[in-house]
Amino acid sequence: MSELSHVDASGAARMVDVSGKQPGARVAVATGVLRTTAEVLDLLRSDGLPKGDALATARIAGIMGAKRTPDLVPLCHPIALTGVKVELDPGVDEVRITATVKTTDRTGVEMEALTAVTVAGLTLHDMVKAVDPAAVLDAVRVERKEGGKTGTWTRPEDR
Amino acid sequence: MSELSHVDASGAARMVDVSGKQPGARVAVATGVLRTTAEVLDLLRSDGLPKGDALATARIAGIMGAKRTPDLVPLCHPIALTGVKVELDPGVDEVRITATVKTTDRTGVEMEALTAVTVAGLTLHDMVKAVDPAAVLDAVRVERKEGGKTGTWTRPEDR
Amino acid sequence: MSELSHVDASGAARMVDVSGKQPGARVAVATGVLRTTAEVLDLLRSDGLPKGDALATARIAGIMGAKRTPDLVPLCHPIALTGVKVELDPGVDEVRITATVKTTDRTGVEMEALTAVTVAGLTLHDMVKAVDPAAVLDAVRVERKEGGKTGTWTRPEDR
Amino acid sequence: MSELSHVDASGAARMVDVSGKQPGARVAVATGVLRTTAEVLDLLRSDGLPKGDALATARIAGIMGAKRTPDLVPLCHPIALTGVKVELDPGVDEVRITATVKTTDRTGVEMEALTAVTVAGLTLHDMVKAVDPAAVLDAVRVERKEGGKTGTWTRPEDR
Amino acid sequence: MSELSHVDASGAARMVDVSGKQPGARVAVATGVLRTTAEVLDLLRSDGLPKGDALATARIAGIMGAKRTPDLVPLCHPIALTGVKVELDPGVDEVRITATVKTTDRTGVEMEALTAVTVAGLTLHDMVKAVDPAAVLDAVRVERKEGGKTGTWTRPEDR
Amino acid sequence: MSELSHVDASGAARMVDVSGKQPGARVAVATGVLRTTAEVLDLLRSDGLPKGDALATARIAGIMGAKRTPDLVPLCHPIALTGVKVELDPGVDEVRITATVKTTDRTGVEMEALTAVTVAGLTLHDMVKAVDPAAVLDAVRVERKEGGKTGTWTRPEDR
């Protein structure tokens, strides 16, 4: 059976040694969804007029959040990110969030993509909470990753 | 109809002026759940032995995450937190996360509680991803808040 | 003659003791201008279409920058900000930047307003540098401050 | 006509993908000037005695500021800096600031040099503001950059 | 027998709830010493000439470090600091470090004073390590604290 | 006689240019000790029961602290860390701290190892201070470093 690589044999947390890994192009895509109400979506869309910053604020927060990953997640390696994209897709009563993160470094960037999604989601939460305090950030997960020794992984349909 | 207070009439983002609000005791409770597999839960529980740091790492990351909220969420006010608690409740194939945050300042601490939950959730994600890359952080939401002008709010059952 | 309060009699830097100051409402307004070309202004304005994030990115960076002031300016006190607004006014070949910062704490917020202006300006610089590497951030200065023992100060016309 | 590479076709902000760029030695030099009064310059110079920390504080703040660039400027890539120098040249009623930043990474370091200049300038602002609240940070601009695909760029005389 | 207040009855880490504590003036003084060689002290003193930044760099790093305490020490409350002073006293083959930190907030500032001392000490370590890699940071401890419910505490002579 | 490389000929602080250095595997090991009382050690050990987070909190703080080194130590280069381990060894009345840090970058990682030790030590300080305000962090020093042009260095026995 597998083991949690982030703790050693005695159970102590550690940042795993990746010195022996090869640098190389890696990509990770993560998604999530902020579920709220149709009324809130109308408000967010109205802000979609010229100069409306609501969605931009969440996009930018997500991009900046990706860069803060090693500050937030204790055992994550600090790595160079070569590209970050955060897409917001407003629906009827929800906003779908997709983050794509790239690196040419020694570890995968799933955590950076997940962090971008959650920080964008938290920022949407913050903006809508006065109108809908019951909003929910749901389904934050990795969809795909490419590169590294394990190669491409795509989320199985049954999860 | 309500409006998004985080953008002004022209649609520009702003940090809302709360100078006129009264300082006072406020509490927020947020929850979320990391859904993974029973195998992973067994691993996390085995780390629950003396010195097993897996859950502790997530708890501490959540507490530290609460303090980073204004760095992450662009329009959040930087406020003094007077208490943060992050509880992890491992189930059969999931870990439930509950964060309770307190302040005596001028704004509510829902965002700090939500940030604590998501950072704890991301940290769990990070630790289990080698074994279960398909784990999902779900249902990140505010359960209750107390204090401030609006008083106590409890999540309605139908949301 | 006055002295620099940030260094003691021996010349050593210090964070001045403000324990004896009274908390109270304070405001500071700072401005600056990014000088670039008419071509760049056209590009920035085109981004002013729905979803165009260029100016929003600078506004949000400025707001977040205000919160980072004590991390950047060594002798600044960490204080609670109760409101931050960053306004961008695109002209023919320049963007004027105005930041308004409020607090109810023990020190003035001129540095926070100036930091908001410069970070917004740096962010504009970053976005236009591929098209106009010769852009200049100019005239970063305090226009007005209110509150505190010294009361209201307005920039003299001859400076 | 050129386009702003920091926003995509839909106008959404993104951190541009530089995965395909070659790492290599790059240098950027930026300058700025804090304009204040002759009286303030006398004070800063007196602090130039043994242990006088005023200019040192600004130099160090500038160096540390360069390292915070990706935290401040939303769409900047986090990159490894291999050298940072901040020079302060006090004149009659102004302090000229020059920052030189080096990297061996995939992007230029103009933003890091500009950030070093502005943070050093803000720190001078902070130290002199009690004596001269009307000080101005002016002419923050790139003077020269070397390396990368575009090679050496020197500021044209007419800008 | 006393208990560790930073963990609850189940052993889980938490940021202790201080909502019920009274704000008030508090001071803490901490000290430490960097032990190195007489040769290094000569170098540090030579840098004590006009513009010599070695000791200033450590002083400023210590002051900035005090402000980063809640980012570094997981269970520390983020509080407003109203004054920070870091004194360096070079001896024959060592530099003594003293930090004094003040607040008017709800918790003591011993950790902020200790953090200022250690960050100043680390910075000295950094500057001397090329010449003396064997330097040691020793005796980092609280000397005195004032204010709060427990009042004044002075370090007992036998510790 | 050697010179302090962190200041230039005029005494001004700088981040030394390491552009010409070769990337390569480097390791540094640093140690320190928190001296407290036997009573405190009993408390820390009792927390060593399932879910007892006291030592885990310090381990994790140390790992995260290593990543913050360039934010804290002004003239340190920001570099990629490829592995961090913090070991705590509780004795009769003290806790020994050992940090091992690895990189494949252009500079050594002694400062990162020392920072991990001190942040772990500060965190222990924080947790025991209510019971033993007189605790002391002692003997923070580099034990060994490997890699780079200077190769392996081991602490001499007489220091």
C-alpha cells in the first residue's frame, strides 16, 4: 500500500527532497465552482459593463494566489511559475472557475492550480457575501496534469 | 435590489469604508470537506499515531491561512484576529473541516473562517495527492456568524 | 531645526513609539501619474471594453499594495486600514492615479496612500512595458491628509 | 499595432506563458528621484555620520522590495534574482535613486528594478515626511536593459 | 500543574481566544548575542564608517522581522505594534542584540521582541558567514515584560 | 584579510551578484537548542499523544520559515529549495532542533537552515512561554554544508 510521502517513517512532516527530479515543462488544470443565486449572477454580470471589476478582481486574486502557494501550503516547494491563467465562466446561479498553471521546474503545479481556484473562489465569496451569505465553494479539484515522470493524468469520470 | 458593495457606481473595485462601524465581538464559523478515499483515510489515521503530523499540518496551515486573508482576498480589511480554531474530523472517506474565527474589530470574520477552511483543505489535498490525485474540496461555506450590526446569522437548511 | 524622527540621537533607525497617540479617524490622499504614449492609452482604453482587465488589475494591485505597506517600508507601523480607494483617470498619453486611504488608528496613512499609488503605477508600467518600455511614473506625492494631532494638511500650490 | 500581452483576446488578465523562453543572463537598470528640500538633505547627510541609518534604510528597503515584486505586481512572474544593487546619490534638494537587478531566468527584470526604486523612494518619503510632507517621488523609469531575445535597450534621449 | 494553552484538551493546536482581554500598554525586551571572531568584529566596525551598512542592515531586518512575527509563529495573534527598537552592541568577538517592542493591544509582545532579535541575529550571521561560517546565535531570551494582567516580569538571575 | 562581501567598497549593502555561479546540489545542516525546564518537557511530551500538535507546530513552522528566508534576511537571494527537514529531539529540559535544507541553485542554503532552526525555536518559545517565560534559544549554528565551489565544510570541534 502507498504511503503519505509528506511524513517520514516516524510520522514527522517534511518537504520531500526533489533534488534528483528533472526540471521540465509541466501543466496542471484545476476547477471549482461558486454556487450562489441567480440574483447575484445578475449583479456580477451588470458589473461586467465597462470598468466593472467584480470578475477581474477574482481573476487577479487567483493569479496572485497561485504565486503564494508555498507561503500557504506548508510542505509545497517554492517553484518558478512560467504561466498562470484563471477563467471565470458565469452561469445561471454559479460561477465556474478554471485555473491553468505552467512551470519548467522540478515538481508538478497541481497545488498552484488548486490554490488559484480557491483564492478566486474566496474572492467571489467576499464580493457576494453581503447579498448571499450562503454561497458555497464546491468541487475544487484537479482536472488534468501533464509532464514530469508520471506524465499525463486526466481525472477519471467516476470521481 | 441589493448591490455589490465592493464596487462603486462606476464598477470600480474598492475596499469599503468601515471607519464608521463599531468595534465589537464577532465570530464566524465555516466548514468544508475534503472528499478522498477510504485508503487515504487509513493513511491519515495511521499518521494519527504519536508524532504523526498529517492532520496537525493541515490544522496549523488553516490557522496561519486565516491570518493571511487580507493578503489573499483583495478587498478584505486587515483586522486583528483574537482567536482561531481549526477542527478536522476524519470520516470513512472524507475529512470534515471546521474553522472558528473571532475578532473584536470593525468587520465580520467570515472570510477569515472560509480562508482557514480552504487552506486546511488545500494542505490535505497536497498531502494526499500522490495517493489520490482525484480528491475534491467541497462545500466550503459559512455556517454561522455572530456580532456586528446584522447580529447572528445561521445558514438556512435549504442552502 | 527639525530632526528625522525615524533615527535616534545616535543615528540608529527605529520604529517611533506611538503608544501615547490617540486612535482617531484619519484620511490621506496621494496621487501620481504614469506617462506613456497615446498609442498605449488607446490600448488601455480598448481593454476598457467589457471584461477588459488592464485598469482593474492596476486598481486592485494598488488596493492590495496599501495593505503591504508595513512589509515594504521598514519603519512604518502596521495599522488597521478601514477603507482604500484607487482611482485611475486615463488621459491622452498618461494615466492619473489617485489613492484615498482611511484608518481609525494611531498614525497617519500617507505612506499607505503613496504605496497604493506606486504599486498601481508599477502595475501599469508592467502592462505597458512591452509596447512602451520608456514609460515613466511621475509626481508621486501626498495631496491632503486629515485627522491626528496635526489636523488637515493640504499640499501648498508652489510644491 | 501592438497589443497588451497581459490581457488575452477577451480582455482577461493573465500571467503570460514564458515556458518557451530561454533562461539567460539579464540586467535592468531603473532610476528615480525623491525631490524634497535642502533642509531635509542636510538632515539626511548628518545622518550620514557613523551609524546614521537613514540612507541605509532606504537602500535595504529597495533591495528587499525587488524580491517582493511578484507579490506586488499581479502579472509578474516569480523569478530568481541573482543580484540587486540600490544606489542613493544625495544632491542639493533631492536624492537620486538607481537600482540594478540581475537574473539568469526566463524574463527581464525591469519590474524588479522599478520596484526597488519605488520602495527605496517610499522609504525616503517615510523618513522625511514629518519635516517635508510635500516631498515628491519623480521620474521612476527604466534606463537600460540587457539580455533576452530583444537584447540591449537604452532609454531614448527624447523620453 | 500548568498546561500548554496553545493546544486544547485533545492536543490540537489553536490560536488562543483573547477576545476577553483588555487592550493596554505592554512592553517586552529580549536579547541575544551573535558570537563570532575578533577579526569579524573589526570588519563590522570598519563598516561603521560613513555609509557602512552592516549593522544598519541587521537593525532594520530586526525591526521588519518584528512585524512578520504572526506570519512566522503559527499561533501568534496578529497585533498592532506601536514601537520597535533594535540595538546592536559590538564587543570584542560578539555583537549583543537588544530588541524593545511596544503595543497597546490585547496580548504581550515577547514573541515580537524575540523575533526581532533572531532576525537581526540571522542577518548578522548572513553577513559574516563568508568570513566566519562557525558563528553562533546564542542566548535568545526575554529579559523583561510589562503590562497586561500579569504585570511586570523580570528575568530571574539564575536562569 | 577578508572583507564582508555584502557591502561594497563604499560600505553600501548589496545583494551580491551570483549570476556567474554554477547551479548545483547543495545541502546545509544547522542546529539549535531551546533550553527550558523538565516540567515543560513533560508537558510537550504529553502532547506527544495522538493529536498532540506541540512539536508538529514547531516542525511545520521551521519548514515554512526556511521558505521565508529571503523575505526576512535582506541580502539573501531568493532561491528554489528542493527539500527541508526539521527534526526535534526532546531531552530532559531542552529540545534540540536540527534543520536540513537542500537546493540545486546557485547559492548555499546555510541561511535557510539557520532560519528554519530559529523559527522552530521561536515557535517552541511561544508555546512554552506561559509556563516558562525564561526559556532560552541557544547555540543556533551551521553544522555542515556541502556543494558549491567551496565544497564540504564541517564545523570545527573547537567552535
